[in-house]
Amino acid sequence: MRRVHTKHSRAIWSATSSLILLALTSLPSRADDTTVPPIWAQYEFRMGALYHGAGLLGPHNEAGGVDLNLEFLTPRLGLAQDTRWAFLAPRLMMGGTLNFDGKTSVAYAGFAWTLDITPNWFLEPTFGGAIHDGKLDVLHSSGRLALGCRELFRTGLSSGYRLNEDWSVIVAWEHISNANLCARNHGLNDVGVKLGYTF
């Protein structure tokens, strides 16, 4: 049974890694671009504080404490750039959350779809893969989540507001779990606020 779980975990991570490598080849080149790109098409660094184990779509076993979140996003990928669907082109994202209370910390990579609702306000669904240092199989009474696999799916939804061309503030919900591919599947949820700087 453990071999089957390991096989599923490797499949999750391999699929995510392959998609990211494929997407890297689609990043737009700016070598011949003399125009100033719009603010949504530039590299961005984010830092934030997330409430750990919020319990949305999952148990509250690890609820409590604050995680430090660091995140980096690329420009939109060069997909469908000359069509009306260009706004759906995703951005590559990578980052991590660090817990200082001995609970689960996470590193992740994937895609973010930054969708403008107004020139300042945007929504951002995300999807990708994650690895963590948490527990795989523990008792409910342990105060820790049983995450089942070392490699997990990661999804989330953010709402952000651009304060100006450089700075934005983002409210985020993030979730990792294994979609029942392993024996245990306690999802970890974080919610919090991030500050983004576009450069």
C-alpha cells in the first residue's frame, strides 16, 4: 500500500514539475520590446503573514499561530497573446510558508491567474504542487494534521488591490491536500494578508 501511495506522490510532483518547465519556455521575451509593459505583466515579489490551519475545507488540528509567507511571480506566459483570451494566460509562481511553532511548513510552485476586475482590483486563483515537512499519519488527538503524502496539490484564491504601479495588498486563502490519493488526507488551510511589490 505504501508503494502505491509513493507512486501517486511522485506522479503529482512529476506532473507539476513538467508543466512548470513547459511553461518556462513560454515566457514572453522583452529583448525587442520598447514599450513599458502593464503592471500585471511584470515580475512580482510578495511577503505576508498567514493564520495557520484555518480549518476551511479541513480539520482544525493545527489551528493557531502565524506563518511567514514569501512568494515570487513571473510575468504572464506568452500564451494566446494575440487573441481575446490573452488575459487568461497564467503566471508562474513559487514560494513557501514558514511556521515558527513546530507545525507544518510548505514550499510550492505552480500557476496564478491574475484576473483584473477593475484597473486596481483583481482576483487570483492558483493551482500547483507543494512539498511539506509535516506529519503523514498521526492520531487526531496529536494536534497535528495527517497529510498523507509528502507531495501535495496546492490551490488557492486571492483578492488584491493595487495601491499604485508598484505596490498591492492581497487577502489570500491557500489549501494543500492530496485529493485522497493517500491513506490520509487532512488538508492544511492558511488565510492571511500579503504585500506585493512589482518591479
